[in-house]
Amino acid sequence: MNVKNNFDASSSFESRIGTISLFAMDDQLVALNISGNPVPDSGSSPVLAKARKQLERYFAGKSRDLEVSTLLQGTEFQKRVWAEIAKIGFGETISYQQIAEKIGNPKASRAVGAAVGANPVPLFIGCHRVLGSTGKITGYSGGEGLPTKRLLLELEGITTKE
């Protein structure tokens, strides 16, 4: 995760998948980092408290909804991919190939994979729900990688192929 000081508030907390650090700009979530070292609390932004509360409820199995105002910085291609991922509901999955087809570029599944990996707000844009075309778990850049992705999928009751 690379926010390059493009935030005016930050906060971290411990979760089932490790340390989660949240970053906001103008009361919009701009980045979420799973694991790593916690960032010092800085600035003030109500969206950070809202995001944390929603995530805590999600990990406790009390909520399926993760929705906060976001400010996504990326290429137009990345933004189209992230918009498709954002449509995937709790407990549902999609493949990289299906996303490529939905954005009108069916030969771009590898580029879709790169855009998925660049998702600045995982969990809120549920990139853990994107699987290979055979239903297998593929890469995940958050937390401890594949073990983190497996835990998130299990939390949502999603069965995958190994």
C-alpha cells in the first residue's frame, strides 16, 4: 500500500486478520492496509471511526455491509475494475475473466489481476471475492496473502477449490 502522504488522518486497530491501518483525506477513505506495523493516529476524520466500527462488526459476524465514502486514486482502467468488484455481494465471487468481460475487455484478465492487486481499500471493495476461472484461490496482496484471503472467504461462507 502506497498512500504517499495523500491523507490527512490515519488510525490502526487489531483485527482477526492482523493490524488494519486506515487512511482518510477530506473525510473519505483513501487506503486500507492489512498487517504490517500500525500507523500512529493522526488527524481527525469521522470516516475512520465509521470504517473501524463496520469492520469490527463484519469480523464479529454481525454485519455484511461495508460502506463508507471513498476517494479512489488510480487509472481509469483500475477504477472500472474496482467498480465491478464493488458490485460483488457478501458471500459471492467472480473471476478475473468475468470482470474483464464485464468491463468490455475480455482479453485483459491479467491486467484485471494487476488492478485487483492495486485495490487501495480492500474489504470495502471486496477483492478477496475474486477467484481464478476454475474457482481456485489465487493471489492476495493483503495481510499474509492466501491465508488471509482464505480466512475472509470462510468468514463469508464461500467454499473454494484448492
